[in-house]
Amino acid sequence: MNRLFLLCPLFVMLAGAQPATMFPPVRGTREMVGAGNNFQVEAGWRMLTTGGNAVDAGVAGILAATVTEQSRIGLGGEVPILIQMAGKPAIAISGVGTAPALAIPEFYRARKPEAWEEPSRMAPIPSIGLKAAIVPGMFDGLILALSQHGSKSYCEVVQPAIEAAHGFPIPDEYARFIGELRNFLHLWPASEQFFLPGGEPPKRGEIFRSPTLAATLESLCTMEKNAKGDRAAKLQAVRDEFYKGSIGHKLADFSQANDGLLRYDDLAKFHAEIDKPAVGTYRGYGILKPGFWTQGPVMIEALNILERFDLKAMRHNSPEYLHTVIEALKLAFADRDRYYGDPKFSKIPAEALLSKEYAAERAKLIDSEHASIEHRPGNLGGPMALAANTHGASIDHDTTCINVVDRFGNVFSATPSGAWLPSVIAGDTGIPYSMRLESFVLTAGHANLLAPGKRPRVTLSPTIVLKDGKPWLAMSTPGGDNQDQAMLQVLLNLIDFGMSPQEAVEVPRLQTEHFYASFGNHEFSPGRVNIESRIPEATAKKLLDKGHRLAILGPWSNGSAPTVIRIDNGVLDGGADPRRSRFIFGR
């Protein structure tokens, strides 16, 4: 009896031990999928367990996302993809659409307010509606990835999405967005019918059906089955049906009939592209990002600057550490704001921006005691700088993410986005138009100036990290302008502070807004920093003393939510951010 009594405290202590992380770590040795919800992870997992590779799984997961996370991403959206096939050079795929031929700066400078816009806060380029639409780039990007590096058919990878379109329990956020945005959805009858069947928003967890989208996805499968030739020819037939066939005509006709600028010729001429990733290093690790048509190189420049400092000695999330990270991010984002745009239209000083020598000069601008308030791009000549804009605030409509590592050693990382709510559905196709045109600027001479046939500079930014030349990490996140800030902090947690992936995504983060926003009015918020309240009050006070303009928000308020897969000594170690209930699974 006494022995039992003596053991009880130990038993209670063990039973009551608190886990180190909110979400349990997910580890395996063969394959892993991290994504925005369970439907996306299951779609990818189904491909892996039926003989497919990481690309098959990634494409299937994205297609499932366009059905089950249409609050954030739709089939008419866009996606940058990084692919590292085992033993081969990494590639980037630009599944980002282009501006219509009719989308010229003069049109938007002279446009009148739409019915839902407040004239005094009206952005030059609208944030919703058909006048914000670009060519849907995602679908061609997915088919290109599948054709070049996948192994399965379109019909196989789309099957989970079709099943969901016939009915799935709608997630809380998707249902909430429909309810909150119903007044906008009433503006477009096709959207109202799609999102408000019976006239009312769906309740969380109830079965939600997308019959028109299911019919479109199935029609593309029928096109593949009926096409002649080999696998590549069949995939090409699917792609052509979307851009040149009946679907392309429906997308163009609906736009023209409803005062949009997108036309059939814009779709028929579009092609997703294979690109070389932007490449950098940090403390011996290789960093791969999509190019300057995204904000991805921001992370490389910021890491180059931070490499000049002994971050580990500063201690994690200390005032000195956070101040240094904030100031490095400000400098990197200032260069983004001035120099980034579609390289096919603008000469980008890419080599200089990503060089260690340039970073060393930029690092000298960091004052350890004082926060900078000015916008300080480097003096590299070339594109015009943006002018200050305080005309209203923009909203990051957001994104999702998917990362896959397969048993062959292949890695897939993508950031699907666009065509988010409140979206305009193209008639009976079930396809929402992307509203990414708002990411352009109208500043004459700027690298990201709106032009027909040009890609907007997007915030979307998947990541692959190499160790000794081999894939070590796949990571991506939603979060708009916050994406590369959040992922940079996660990467520092892993490399400099030795955290596990799950620990690295959960610890408190901050977000600077000291840049020109990528949406709406492209406003500049000098010195603004959002921090989570889990960061100690004493630390926040020291940041305030240095001159940072802090907003202390909720304990889990950071808008990004990465999934991370680390490949280390034969173990796949996954992290899924609880801030937005990311999902990850592996074995």
C-alpha cells in the first residue's frame, strides 16, 4: 500500500506532463504530405499510396484545395511551384496568369467606382470583381508539372476533387467567409447560386455541394479519355480544353458579357512556364525560391543580411534578435517594393540583389538601438520607386500551401492562391476568376507597372532548402506579404536554434508592415510591427523603446500558417501550424 502511495505522485506527474507543442510532431521514413486541410492531405496521400510521386500528390492536393478551401483558392487562381526531382536540378513553374490585353494603366486611372466601392477609399485597381481578373494560370501550371514530372493521368489526380465537389462537410472558415461576404455574392447571380444554394450560407460541417464545378472537372476527364495519343498528348488535350475549348470560351464570354476585360484571345495565348529558381545560401544551406515575378527572393536577401549577425548569441526572440530580424526584413522588402516585377518586361538587378557583397552593405544600415522609419531601397538604378500612399488600407485575401516528399526523394512545394472569396463564378463552369490584377501598380516606370500580357508580382513563395546539395526542407505558407517573414523566422528557428519543425512553426512570431502592401492601395505603414502577445511584455517594451510602432495582437494571431517537412538522416519530420489548422501526415 505504501509502495503504491509513493508511486502515485510519479504517476500523476507523468500523466499530467504537458507536450512541448500544441500539435504533436508527425514523423516517418517514407513519404509525407502537408497542406491546408484533411481533404488536401488525403488527396495527395491517395496518389502516393497508389504508386504516384510527389508531383502527382501535389497536383491532386491543389485540385482538392480548389474545391474544399475555395475561401482562399479557386480553380481560376494561380500557383508558383518548386520541384526537386531526385538527382536532377530544381525547377520553378510559373502558374501565374497575365493581365488581359485590354488591361492598360489608362483604363484604371480613369475608371469610375463600382457599386460596392466607397469613392474616398477606392483603389485604382479594384480588389474584387471582373475588372480585377487576370488569365487563370493555375490550371496550366498544374498540367505542366504533371506532364513534365508526374506519372499519373489527369483523371487520377482530379478524382479526390471531383468526389469533394459532389459533397463534403464544409470547413468552418469556408462557411464563415460565405456568411460574412454574402452581400458581395448577391452582386453576381452565378456566385449566389454557387455559394448560397437555397439562398442561405451553409453551416459549418454540413454537406456542401459544387455541382457545376464537379461537371467541369469531369468534362476535362472525359476529354482526356477521348483524346488520341500518348499520356502527354492526352494531358495537352485537357489543357487545351480549358484554355482554347469550350471552357475557355465560357470564361471569355462571361467576362465580356459582364463588363470584364478578359477575352478569349488572352486565354488562348497563355502558357505557364518553367523557370530557374532564385538561389541563395545561409550558413551553408542552399535556399531555393521562385524568381522575381514573386516576392520569394526577399527571403534570400534578408538571410544574406542576417548571416552577418550572431543570432544564436542574441538568444531566440530576445529584443536584440527581434529588432535585427525586423530591420533586415525592412531592407529586403524595400528592395522588393522598388525592383521586383515580371523579368520579361523589366530589367531586374537580380545578381546584385542576391549577392553577399550587397547584403554586407545593407547590413551596415542596421542601427542596433534605433528602428528605421524610412523606406530604404538600395541604390541600384533602374526602375522607378513607388510613391507614398495612405489612401485606405488593403486586405490580404490569402492563400493555401502544400508540401510533399515521396519515397523516391522527390520534393514538391507550392503556394496556390487567387480566385478567393468573394469571387465571381463564370456562369455554369463553377470556376471563380482570380482577382490578382490588384497586385500591379500604376506608377509609371515601375518594374511592376500594369501591362497587357504581364504577370503581376505575386506574394506567393514556396521554399526548398538544401543541405550538402540535397533536399533538406520543403516549406510554404499562406499569408500575403507575411509569407516570407513567417517562413524566414521558422527557418531561423530550425537552423540557428535547433528546433524541431513543429516547435519552429508554433513559437511566437512577429510581422513588419514596413513596406508597400501588395494589394489594394499599396499603402506604406512606416515602422509598424505586429507581434503576438505570447512574446513577453518586457521584450515588447524594449522594442518600443527602440522606436518600433508595435501592435500587440492575440497569442496566435500571426496571419501565416506554414507546413514544413524536414528530411534529416532518413527521417521525415513534419510541422503543421495550428494558427490556421494546417494538416500533415506521413509514414
